[in-house]
Amino acid sequence: MKKIFSVFMLAFFVSSLFQSCNKEEYGPNDIRINNVSPYTYTNVHVDTSEGINEYGTIIPGETTEYMRFKQSFSKADITLMIDGVQYSTESVNFTALVPLVKGKLTYDVSVSDTLNRVLSMEISEILPF
């Protein structure tokens, strides 16, 4: 009986260890915005579906301070103004995206289409907490 109990406890311990090693922790995420365009951004609004933050004004080449989001993804809904005209990223279907592991992220934001006022964004840096 003792031997069966020992084998059971060892199997349980190994199983628990294996599961904890594979478990990824999603969010929270600290996100900052890097303006990689020649334009000054104002009223910068970022929505990750698990948090909304306002970043204010970002001049060309500037990177903001980090702001906390409950969770984030490889894409975000970003809207901002350039010379009084609203620009935004293409609409994001967050249900199709996998959450990012917790850490600090930098979103590089640029203007991809001035005619249609479309922004593009990509993650240029991910730092674990």
C-alpha cells in the first residue's frame, strides 16, 4: 500500500511540475507607443479590448511612458489626430487573437495611408516583467 501511495504521489508531483512549466501567464501588459512617423500625434487613444489608455501628444521619434493594460494582443485599436484629422488602425477582431504573455511592449505606430487616414502598428520590443 505504501508503495502504491508513493508511486501515486510521485506521478502527481511530476504531472503538476510539467503543467506549471507549460503554463504561460497572459497579461498584464505595460505598453508604450513609439511614433515612427514624421507627424505629431495628438489625442492618442489605445484600446486592447482589455483596457483603454490615452497617451496625449507624441512628437516624431518620441516614445511614451508605459501604461498598464489588463491584457494585450499583437494588434490594437489605435486612434489619433494629425493636424486635426483623425487616423486609425484597421478594425481588430480580438476574438481571433492570442493574448500576449505578461511583460512590457513597445508598439511602433506609423502612417501607412494618408489618403484613407490609416495607421499601421507593430510590436518592436517585448520585455518580460
